[in-house]
Amino acid sequence: MKLRIGVMGSGLERGEYNVTKKALRLAYEVGKEIARHNCILVNGACHGIPYESSKGAKEADGFVIGVSPAGNLREHVTKYKFPTDTYDLIVYTGFGFKGRNVVNVTNCDAIIIVGGHVGTLNEFTIAYDEGMVVGVMQGSGGIADFIDDIIKIASKKTGATVIYEKDPHELVRKVIAEVIKKEKSGERLVKRANHHTCVNCK
């Protein structure tokens, strides 16, 4: 089975708070690189960073799963006004944003943080507490630029591996390589029984 790599970041549009053109471009490149490595992209099925990463993945013929806070398609589109055009599959949790975040993160083999606000912080802490591999897109603004400080303040060892990188292509490559390394060493960071493969990871 393919690895599932989550991209977590602000669902706001460009110009809102600190969502910059640069952050959106980095998200697009991260999504595209995930698809190039034959991995599945997972995100929160919303606008902003997640949507841009989805567009990048589809540009490279990737498969994209969206995890929605809505209970169904109608609610996803009318209540939340979230997109559907870049997703191959949308999981409707019906749990709202915070409940959605748990489902979103725990269905990934690793996550990558790009920019982000309080929701992204929530997703990061879930992944960190679960001992997952977490990639941090340096220079993307928001929560991503403060992850190291957050870890120091939290002062808790969880077994998580946090990878910092300024280049989106290198970040994806390093994250995937680390997941595979941990699988081979017997660590259960990938919570599925079957062995996952990913091409072009070396």
C-alpha cells in the first residue's frame, strides 16, 4: 500500500492573516512532490494551504484524500463552503474542526506542516504526541516557524521525529525516507499491517 502523507496548514485564503503567496507556492510544491513519490496526499479538504497542496498533487497525477469536518457533501459545500474539485475521495467525519483534525492526522503515516494557525497547531500536537514523523516547511510562516519553540516549551519526549527543511522537494524526500527507515527498524509509526512502498525515495 502507498504511504499517506498529510499536509497541514491554514485553510484561509491568501492575504488573510499571514497566509502569503510564498506559503501557498510551497504548499503546491509539497503536494506535487508527494504525488511524484507515488504517495497519497491527505489534508483537511478546505481552502488555503490544503487546497494548494491538492492542486499540486493533481498536477502530478496524484491521489488526494480530503478529511472534512462536515457530515456529508451538502454540508461540506453549503455550510463550510469547501472545495471538492481536487479530491479523489472525501471522508465526511461530521465531527467539526477539532474532531476532524484527529481523524485527519491519525490517518497519515507522516504529516508536513506548512504555515498554519491554531488548527494547524492542534494537528501538530496530535502528530507529535502520537510519535509520528513530522516535516516542517521552514519559511512558510505561521505555526511552522515556531514549531521548535513549541517543542521546547512542551518539554515532552514522544518518539516523534521532526524534520526541518527550506526546500519543499527535499522535505518530502526526507520525510518519506524517515517513515520507511522507522518501518524497517520495527517502529510502529505506520499503523497498518501491510508493508508500504514508495518509488523514487532513495
